[in-house]
Amino acid sequence: MKVSEILKNSSLLIDTEVSIDGIFVMKRGVGYFIESKDCRDNIDEAIFIDYPDLEKYMAPRIPGLAGGHYGYCNNATVVGVLKKEKSQSFKYSLICIKFFTVYLHGDAMAVLP
């Protein structure tokens, strides 16, 4: 599903497993999914990826962007459980991540499992 579809139907999807196809962004150690690269700074329309030390986990496995604010800003797919986020930054988060793939130059690179 696209991020916009999940946000539109969030009341029906809370506490269920969802698959998201979108853009994965890592900004200053915070990872989240957005609809398109144009939305990369609009966290009101983003889904937080709740995975401890995600940036440290990804760094040796997936090459990131050099310099700038963004460590990653790539097409990606993730599967996890949608939750209502309790922080003030994001409205929703994805927990219990069981599949996560980032695409670099058309090549699929597995983050998880």
C-alpha cells in the first residue's frame, strides 16, 4: 500500500500488519516512510519506523547518501504492524518489522530479515 492509502484508512489498519511501498527517509537518525521525495520533510504525512538503532543497523549493510541532512532517501518496501504513535513528531509508527528492503539504483538490498 502507499503511505497515503494507509493514512486515509488508518482507523481500520491500526494494530494490523501492513505492507508499505514508498520512500524511506533517514534524517538525523530518524527513519520514516513517505509517499514521494517531495514530502521528505513533511512528517505529518509520514510513518515512523520504530526499530531500535536502525541507523546503526543499516549503515554497514546499505550504503547511505554522503553529506547533507539525509542518510537515506530511497524507494523501499517494509512490512510491520501499524500503531498510533505517542510522540508529538509522528502520528503513526510501524513496529514488529518483519521485512524491509531498500532499492538502490534498481537493486533490492535487504535490511530485514
